[in-house]
Amino acid sequence: MTDTQWDTYEVFHQSKKGDPHIHVGSVHAPDPDMALQMARDQFARRLACVSLWWPDNEGHCGTDYQDENFFARTTDKSYRDPKGFDAPLKEPSHG
């Protein structure tokens, strides 16, 4: 029987430079690159984040500070505004 389980990566989050990395949870992924994407989506989407660590069995994996947009959060939620959708006007009912 083959092993079908993905590796588990523990994830550590840093809110701003100089702060310690804090354990925030774990992700299951087939490789370190996918683990980073899953960790970013799960643990850096709502919280301010400048760095993630996700150590694996082969060595240490972590982000660097060079790409500031990697953890950029979008705060535009205009898609939630009903004014952005075209809808037919309701005809008043007479009855």
C-alpha cells in the first residue's frame, strides 16, 4: 500500500519585523512550495504578516523580506455593494 498522506508543515507567523515568529497552526501539502501558498492563504490573509516559516524534514523553509507585496492584503470589498450590480427595476404590484 502506498502512502497517500501529504507532509505536515508547522507554520510560524511574524506580524512585523523584529517580532518573534509565533506558531499559528499547520498545513498539509505535497511539497514546501505548496505549503507556503497554503500557509499564506490560511494564516496571512487577515493578519498583518511580513514573514512565514514552515520548517520541513529536509531543512528550514521561510520567506524573506524582499517582496513586500507577497503578503499584501486586499481591503477592497466593493463586490459586496449591491450598487455594483445591474438589476431590472421592480414593477409596482397593483392588487
